[in-house]
Amino acid sequence: MVNLNQSVAVIDDDESVCRSIKRLLRSVGIEAETFSSGDEFLDTLSAIPSYRPACVILDIQMPGTNGLEVQRRLAPMGLPIIMITAYDELSARQTAIGSGAAAYLRKPFNGTILIKAVEMAIGRTPQP
């Protein structure tokens, strides 16, 4: 695992999305760890109590525990969460933002916007 305090957790059931976000973040010096489901990520949090990413990028629609439920479970931890989705439903957006999401991006999203959202979420000065 990477330096846990400086890593971003990317949770999406689409492996190509995980790979591309990880590559995009790495291009600006941000390390990421990927998870293929909300359940896998929650299991990791339970199994490794010291694991706390600096930010979570979370897909809304996934098999098993969906992104909104993962967000709800993470709320007590105060982790910044960036929600991503291919299905932009108003109720999901309102729930995510109302529950404190740092950003809500619709796929396909602009890489520059995602990078800026992550930089703001982790307290890093955005690159020009």
C-alpha cells in the first residue's frame, strides 16, 4: 500500500475507470488505490483500522453496497468524498451533496476538473 495519508481511494466497479483515474492522479503526483466495490473498500477499512485515505472517489451505482450507502457509512469519519456517476439522477445528486460530498461529477468527466476537486479535497494547492 502507498503512504496512507497521501493516497486517494478510487471505488468503481468498472476496472477501466479505476485504472484511468489512478493514472490521471499519478500524473500530478497523487497516489491512488483502487477498489472494485463499496464492499471491498468497507472490508479494507474494517480489516486495517489505520487505513484512512486522504480522499475517496466513489461511484454511485455499483453492485452490492452502492456509493450512497458507502458515503453514509463513511460520514462519521469525515473523509472528503467525490461522487462520480454515469446516471445523473436528481435525487442521488441531492442525497450525495446533502450528505456532504465535496464534489459530484457526471461521467465522462473532465480530468482537469477531477484533479482540481481532489486537490481541494485533500488540501493541496491546485496546479495551474
